[in-house]
Amino acid sequence: MILPPDPSQGRRPWGRDQARLHRHLLRQPTLLPAGGSLLVAVSGGQDSMALATLLLDLQPLHGWQLQLWHGDHGWRPEAARQAGQLTLWVRSQGLDLRLDRADPVPGSEAAARDWRYGCLAAAALQGRCTHVVTGHTASDRAETVLLNLARGSHLRGLASLGASRPLAPAAGPLQLARPLLIFDRSDTGRLCRERGLPVWTDSSNADLRFARNRLRADVMPVLESLHPGASRRISAQAERLEAQFEAETELLDLALAGLQQGEPTGPLPRRRLASLAPASQRRLLHHWLRRHLGRDPGARSLETLVDRLVRGRNPGRLDLAGGWQLHWDHSTLWVRPPDPLHG
Ligand SMILES: Nc1ncnc2c1ncn2[C@@H]1O[C@H](COP(=O)(O)OP(=O)(O)OP(=O)(O)O)[C@@H](O)[C@H]1O
């Protein structure tokens, strides 16, 4: 049920976008929990301006504490002026803007992203926030899916940019939430126009040397004209894949428990494993190694392993990344952690 806004709480606008986001949040109550303390990352672009505005509109219904954050990478001469204008707009909404300036200036997109998330984690911790919120939309997710597909990434790479994840292991329970994945870029653009929001364009978004910008400028419009709503459907497909991987992880845990009849990181019985179809063996080995190593074992290690296990019955050993070792004899496979004395 969509609750109308409480008139005693102010006169924020209410329309189809607010109703849609509100419904989405009611359906996923852990995404931005009522009463949570949210740090909203605002670049000044149309997506995060729409995000800040929608969260301000819904704030009376959800009781959030809102704080806004902006990062100035120092890349463009006009960035400091834009940050000043953004500060004024945020103040006009009754909030303060936390501002960080990069020093030294990050040398790449990846370094800029690391710097932003580092600042966001620190600011969130300082401001006692439970969630960092970004303005990623279905369009961003669709672009990520297509770029990963073109690069030949593992299927799991196609499920990236999900609705939420822990921000960083060091940031404890702090979550990164992306509530605007139900909207695409045309929705946020329309909302900004309808509300007369100031939008600061980033000139580097037009630079066609960046793969994402070329995809955005040349590929997405073609897909959208062939199949209107393509971005949203590609993004929804990634969402389904993500859910499928979650289910698969649980099922693999059950299968491992059945196979081992004990500890999920204990030894693996080789003959019982070999009785399964090669694809199932590969999935189980991958999952078992992930449980040990705490990260992906890498496609190459897995292929080498399966190849050697299938070819011979003899004992063997495979060196894995980070000093880990995998051993096997005719009946069992087991993993040895890195030797601290030879690290
Ligand atoms: N300089 C920044 N300061 C604050 N938040 C940022 C900054 N850059 C990116 N973000 C956050 O990350 C999200 C995705 O970043 P991305 O670079 O894809 O967006 P953008 O094109 O810069 O801007 P927008 O998404 O606001 O249109 C943004 O919606 C915003 O929440």
C-alpha cells in the first residue's frame, strides 16, 4: 500500500517517481531501513541530484537522518566552483554538504573510485551513518553488464553493481546501497527537468576515449531504439543472475556438506567427486577453494586442477595464489595454508 505523505511533515512533492521508490523500499526493507542514517554521495550529475531529491521527498515517511557528501577530484578547473554551487543548493534544502578535495589528484578512474569510497567510508564512520547511498541507475548497471560481457568476464561479473553490498571489510557493517536501480537515465533526466534541479555536467563524461562513454553514446541508443527499455531489462537480468548466484551458493554449501559429511573446509573425497559430471566437479571445486582461500581461486588454477585430476590417479600438488597449496592423493584433496615462516 502506498502511504500518502504526512502533511504535517512538510510540503515535499509526491508523484509517480516518489511512489515507485517508496514501494520499492517497502518491498526491500533492508535496503534503506526506516530510521537509518544515510550518507548520500552527490556528484552533482543528474542521477545523484535525482537521488538526493527523492530521498528528501521520502524522508518524512522513512525517518532517515540524511547527510550529503561530495568529492572534488581536482580534475577540472571548474570543479571547485561547481562544488561551491552544489553546497549552496544543498543548504537551500536545509542540509549541509560534507566536501572532500583529493590531494594528490587521482591519476585514473580506478584511483578516483578508490579515493571516493575511502572518503565515504571515513565520513560515514565519523557521521555514524549506517548506509552510503549512490545514484547508480539501471543504465549504469546495463553498461557494466555489457562491458563485462564484451571483456569475457565470468558470469558472476555480469551480476555486479547490485542493490547493496558491504562498503568495505574495514568499514564494518556499513552498507553501500543503490536504490535507483529501478530507474534509468531517462527517468532521472526527466525528474531533474520537472523539478528544475541544477545539474552540473562532468566534461569527462563526453570523452569517447573511455570505453563506458563510447558504449553510452554509441551502443545504448541503438539498443534502446531497437528494444525500448533495453537498459532496464538488461539490468533486471543482472538482478536475476545475482539472485541465482545467491541460491547457488547455498545449494553448493549443501552439496559440499553431503559430499564431505563434515567441515565445509575439510578434505574432499576424490572418488565421490569424480563420480559427478565434470561441470558439477568444477563448480564444487571452485566453491570449496573459495571457502578456503576467502577469494576466487582463478579460472586458470581450476582448469589446471581439473585437468590433472582427470588425467592421473597419482598424488599431486598445485601451488595457488598467495602461498596456498592444494594437495591430493588417490582418495582425498586437501588445502594447506601459506607457511608463515616462508611468507
Ligand atoms: N565526485 C563525486 N562526489 C560524490 N559522489 C560521487 C562522485 N562521483 C560519483 N559519485 C557517486 O557515484 C555514483 C555513480 O557515479 P558515476 O561516475 O557513474 O556518476 P556521474 O556520471 O559522475 O554522476 P551521476 O550518477 O550523479 O549522474 C553517482 O551517482 C554518485 O552517487
